[in-house]
Amino acid sequence: MRKLSILLAAMLILMFVQPAAARTKARERIGDRLNLLVDTPKTFPGRTPFHIAHGWTLADDSTTPPSVRGAFGFELEVDGALRQPSFRERLVDESVEPPIISVFWVHNFPRGMRGAHTLVGRWYAPCQWSVDQGMYPGPCETPLERIEILTMSHTVKFVKP
């Protein structure tokens, strides 16, 4: 009975202590960045922590409603499976007018990977904004419809370091 009580106490301590420790590191990029837009490597050190971070940088135009800003996004697929981001990172540069806001969807891989994997990044934006920027031919039935405007696919082999 005493051993069971000690085991239960240890489990309770781990339940409360570990999540607090995890929260302190949950919003940090881990390892080197693997970029899917430029200079994507064909090989990368296996079992080495890394992250993938992509998103959007836009002027903070107060005339742009939040519903438009919310239509921007980035998704990552690994071997055909959608991977949820570790966190979203929002950076504001107020040294220019209007300020510039960058939002990144950060995907941490704390244990790295091994073998060959296909990584697909998908960038989304509001339809009418994409037409106005020359990124989508249109027309848009719904101007705020979230459409995929860029897809980048790379196969990376994670090798022994």
C-alpha cells in the first residue's frame, strides 16, 4: 500500500511539474531552421532538432479588417499528414509607418527525423487580396475566401550527422 501511495504521489508531481516546464519552452524555436522557400537542403542531419517556420508579413493597415488578416495562413504536411504548429509567432516592427506585422507558424521537431520525408508547405491568403496582388487570377465569388496561393514540396533525407 505504501508503494502505491508513493507511486501515485510521484505521478501527481510529474503531472503538475512537467507541464509547467514544457510551457516555458513551448514558444521557442528549436534548432536550425529548415526553409521550404529558399535553399531547401536535399539532406539534413538526422536526429538533430530543427524547426520549420513560415508565414506572412503585412503592413498593419488599420483599414484592413481583422477578418481579412485572419484569412492568411500556413500549413505543413509531412509525408501527406497535416502537422499542427507548435505555436504561432507574431512580431511587430514599429520602426516604420505603418508598422509591419509578421506572423509565423512554427513547427518544432525536437527529436529531428531520420530517413527520407516529403515536406509540403502551403500558404493561404484571402481571395480578393491575392487577385489584387497578382498572385491569383480570380475571379473571387467570396472576396474573403481563404485560398491556397503557394505550394512548395521538398523531399529531404535526414542522414547520420
